[in-house]
Amino acid sequence: MSRSPGSPKSAARTWTWPAAAAMAALLAVGLGGGAPAGAEPGDDGLKQALDNVLADERLEGALASVVVADAASGETLYEHSAATRLMPASNTKLPTSAAAMELLGPGYTWSTDVLAAGDDLYLRGTGDPTMLAADYDALAAKVAAAGVDEVDRLVADDTRFDDVRLGNGWSADYESDYYAMQISALTVAPDTDYDAGTVVVEAYPGKRPGDRPRVEVTPPTGYVEIENHGRTVAKGEADTLRIAREHGTNTIVVSGNIPVKANATKEWITVWEPTGYAAAVFRDALERHGVEVEGRSLLGRATPDRARPVASHSSMPLKDLLIPFMKLSNNGHAEILTKTIGVETADAGTWPAGLRGISSYLESVGVDTSTLRQVDGSGLSRGNNIPGRAFVQLLTAVQDEPWFGAWYESLPVACDPERFVGGTLRSRMCDTPAEGNARAKTGSLTGASALSGYVTAADGRELVFSVVLNNYLAGSVKDIEDDVVTTLAGYGTESQTAKTAEPRSPKNRNAERGADVECAWLKPRGC
């Protein structure tokens, strides 16, 4: 198998290994353990190297599914519990995105349409996750230019998808957190990260202690209500300001303290019922352009066949959406793609229909779907169970797809500082052979971490890998994943040995880097 034209292949490089990487020992071929089934003679050094990485004490009592294969032949070079099903977190986006590219096509777009029927105006969504307030304003301008100046009602048609807003097994703990946004065929994104179904709330300190913080909402909308219980305190006091939405409402509560002259607290907050959010933003835009809506807005009603088109907006193509989707690990995009797959393959905009479509695609490229369970598109659910072997099967197979180049480009690149290039890997594996070389999808939930993708070894051989770690108690195991990949990147020297860390102990272990969570979800700081 080979990569699509234009897909980068990393040339062999000469690297200076930092002491902090703890990769000083060269293990000669044949040091202990024996090669795993399917490994070539001479790969015992790689096995020992990776076994040492996985001997980290933080994985004692935990589970690891690790597989490495030759990207060209698919031959397994290393495996550790390859068939063990584990929670893959956002690595679930790999099958979702690949299936979307095949079943929808790289040029697939979503339209948002305005239609008129009688004295009513219909706003019909098909699932575009990139609709901004500015896009709704442009639609409103087109409506006014078409000579419409008054309508009885605004009807929001989100019926392309069902009305199930949250995924299977999503935790109530993060209901207001933007990475658990509700899914609708009609929604609004506050900025060009395209976190559809959220608003950005910023709270600035007052001028003097005792003042209420100043609160701004983007986009400006009355759809959410701000309850400001925050307080400005003296400079140097603790910043305890918190912004969260109350369950089942669009009341966003600002509470706690913010010191004078402190930086603003900024949060992306989900709305309750994104269809109503889109209707509210569009209705405000209509009024700005002189189109009066007399009655209340109606939600969730289908556009009648007799309706005449008035205005339309088309999204970017899927191949371009893959960049914010995969680089920033956008959960909403994954779920919209899943329901869109359901529409296009089974005429049903539901999670079950979309997941059946994804499973059918996986089967078609040789992934054994009897060994896995996928219950959402993003990996936010803890009900997903996928073994490392399945990821390697998928990553190997997709190299022959005509759309592989665009899909490969969407994977985060190790240590590339550009946000839409390095993505969730932009601060990882720096100053190692994997820097600018490894491309992989990250994944994080509490007690679950994963990294699966591609890396070029020192001898120029292309490798496919998957590392899925579960049930650890440590705050983070990201550096263990990184050590696996940097070991692979340094593999294949003339002596066919691998640079590897010694088995980890408290004395040589890299410092833990905080609790595992998808770093792109830590807005506004990010990775």
C-alpha cells in the first residue's frame, strides 16, 4: 500500500536525543522476549524497546492495547494485547471521519435554506456545523433583497435529523461544557473553531472591588440569559470566577470572584436546544434588515413541498471541514457526520442509522467489526470499545482510498506550533525524531487515553501504530504514548536496533502534565 500523491513522507534525519527523553540505551537485536507473531527476524530489539516503555509503573493494574505494523505490507511488527477492547476516547473519530469521506465524499456540503410558504418563512437546516451569525445575517440580507418585508411566523425546520440531542452515555457532568454540545440539523457556531451549539461568554473584572464583572456574549443574543452573581475583588486575591449553564435552561450563571485588572474569564457554553438558538439569531438578523416577524418562532416543523426558495447558504466541503474537526477533535462535527451518514445511507438522521453506515464501511475495508462496539461518532461516550488491532487495520486500509491525502492531512502533526496543523499534538514530541513526522489522532477521557496514526522510522519505513491505554489512576499517560511513537521514529538504524527508555521508575519518569483531557477542549488555552 502507498500514500496518496502529495502525502508527506519524512526523510531519515540525524537527531540529538535530549536527556529528558530518557532514550539513551541501545538494545541489541535479540535481547529477551522473542518476536511477536508476524514480526520479522531482527525485530526483537523493537519488541524489547516497546515492552520497556509499557513497563511504566503508572500502567500497573491498567490495560494497554498497542499494535505496530508496516504501512506498506500491513505486517504486524509489534503487538501487546492487540485484541483487547478498550475505550478509545476521541480515536473513535478515525472510523467516523474515514467513513464520512467514503460515504459522503470529500466534496460533500450542507445547505441552509430560507423558503416561503404563504405568510410564513421557513429556515431549513441540513446539518451545517459551520453556520456563523454572520452567515445568518447574509441570509437575512438576501431575504430583504428579495422583497420580503413582513412575515407572520418564522419556522425552524431541523427535521433532517431526529430530536435526540445528546449521545448514548454522555455524562451529565459536562452538560454545559462546549465539547458536549447538543446535536441539531439547524445550529449556530460562535467562531471559526465551529463549535456549533455554543456561545462564548466572557467576564471582565469591574473597575473597583465590589463591582459586578462585565459580561459579554458572542454572538449577541437574547436566547441565553445571564445571571451575574460574580464579584470583583482586590488585585492579588484568588480568581474563582466560574461560568456555567443551569440544567435544562438557557440561564448562564456567572459566580465567584475576579480580581481587579485580571484577565477575562472566557468559556464556550452549550445552549439548550440549538434549533431555537439558530431561529433567534436569524430572527434578529431579519429585523436588522427590515424584515418584520409578527408571530412567535416555531421549532421542529417540516418545510412544506409547496414552499418557494428565497435564499440559501452552502457550507465548506467536507475535506475542508476535516481540518477543524480532526485537528481540534471537535465532537459536534463527529456527531453531525454520523447523523448525516444515516441520512445519506438509510434516509434516517439518527445515531443508529449513521453508526450502521460506519460499521458497514469498516467491514468493507477489512476491519473485523465483530471485535468492537461504537455507540457515538466522537468517542465522548464511555460505551465505545475498540481494540488497537482494529485501528491499525483501518489506518492500513485507508491508504488506498482516493481521498486518503486529504484525510491524512487532517491528522495532527507532532510539535507543529500552527494550531490548524499541529492541532492536539502541537506541544507533544518536540525535539525527538517524531517532531514534524508523526501524524496521529489523540484521545482522552478520565482513565482513558489513545494515540493512533502514522510515523516514518529512521530507515524510511512507514509505520502504522495504535496505542490505547485504560484504567490507569495517574493524572496523565500522554508521555507513555509519546515514548512509543518516538521509539518507532528512531527505529530502523543500520544495526536494526531501537532507542528506548529504561523501564520507568519515580527517578526517571517524565513529569506528569495534568489530568488527561483532549487539550483542544481546554479553551481558551488549548494545547
